[in-house]
Amino acid sequence: MKFFARWLVNAAGFFAAILVVPGITTAAQSRWDIVFIAVVAGLVNTVIGPIFKFFTFPFVFLTLGLWLLIANMIMFWFAGYLGHEMGFGFTVNGFWATFLGALMVSIVSSIFGKLISAR
């Protein structure tokens, strides 16, 4: 159940970033395409994200946590690439769109994660 809640929180973060951040475009034909994008992005961030962050922990330690933002940017870009290869992804145009998208995912995931865990 915790995995599903974590995935749902991450998917909500990606959904918010796709809708709000300029420079992130989708080829979505319907709302279901955006839902599928959020599903793929949430799964990437839920499954691959912790593994990636575990193996790059020395960078997190050396940069006093700044690497986590870079890791989130890489996960955000990878989710878009993977979804695009599957036919319903999003494209990120430039560094700042990736930065703001990853920041949006982090903020929304943190807020929703705190709300769910406080329950």
C-alpha cells in the first residue's frame, strides 16, 4: 500500500509540473495521455529514483544535498524520454524547464507525502 501511495504522490507531482511549467510540452491528444504520462513518470521516480539516489549517495554527501536536485532533474528528463519512446511522453525544452519541472515534482511530492503520512 505504501508503494502505491508513493507512486500516486510522485505522479501528482509530475502531473502538476507538466501542466504548470513553461517549456514542458506534451503531444497529448486527450486527458488520458497526460494520465499515462503521470503513471510512467511516477513509476520511474518511485522505482528507479531510490536506486539511482542510493548509488549516487557519495555525491549527495559531498555536495551537501545539492546532488538530489540534479538527480531529480535526471529522473524528470528520463521519465519524459521513456514516455516519449512509448508514444505519450513529454519533452523538456532546456535546462531551466528541467530544473523547474524537477523542483515542482519535489515540492508537490513533499507536500502530498507529508499530508498522506500525517493521516
